Amino acid sequence: MTAAAARAEVVVPATPDDAFRLFTEDIGLWWRRGTPYWNDAERAVDLRIEPGVGGRFVEVHDGEAGTGFEVGRVTAWEPGRRLGVTWTQTGWDGVATDVEITFEATSDGTRVRLAHTGFERVPDGARAVAGYDAGWNEILGWYAGAAQRRKEPSR
């Protein structure tokens, strides 16, 4: 049986290229510290997605060396269109799920859709879907807030 997907969606006031850059290059600026969305919140100092297929998605514990917990690897890198990454967390014994984020131009900016699948491969996957569904919606809310702040003129 296939577990359901966790999904989230926002519209941000940015072009698809700018929305993609904010999501990838600046993820460490808008992904909030001190939240449950870290594997080792005590040691985490940054979050990075290395560009290109095969790049690491890493929760950085040593900023100088760039080392830490490898959340996953980039599986799709299409700036302004699509980002794919594998996703694992502590307690999953290295089993990975899949996250796909698409960027689609709208009259208001860019619709950013996230689908997180593969929960049938992880322990208690059905329950994990509900938690990730709520979590991704909160996280994309932070992302949308960051996009909005970038659009606002300086005071």
C-alpha cells in the first residue's frame, strides 16, 4: 500500500527564478532555528542545498567545514521550474523519502508546490505523512514571509 503524500503550497511575490533562488541559495536564512524541523537543533548552525543534481542537502553543524547531518541529495535541479531532493531524518536508518518542489508563474508571482512522497518506506509512514503535511505548510509559510519581506521597500 502506498502512503499518502504530504503537500503544501504558497504563492510568493517573486519570479519563478527568484523564488527558486530564495528556496535554494537562501534556505538557511528563512528556515527557522529553534523549531522541531531540525535533526540536531542544538548543533545546527545552517541549512544548505548544494546546487546541481547530486548536491547535498545538509543540516550544517560545522559552518567552516560545511559538515553535519546529510538530509538528502538533489535529484532534480531546474532553476525556476523544479527542485527535487531526497529526505531522511534521524530514526529512519538512512531510508530516504522524496520531496519535489515546483515553481509556476502566476499573475501574482509564483505558485510554489511541494509534494513529499515515499512514506511507505519509513517506520510508521502513515502517521509521518500527517506530521509532515502540517510541518511543510508551516515551513512554506516562513518561506512566503521571507519572499514578502524581500518585495517590501526598505524603510
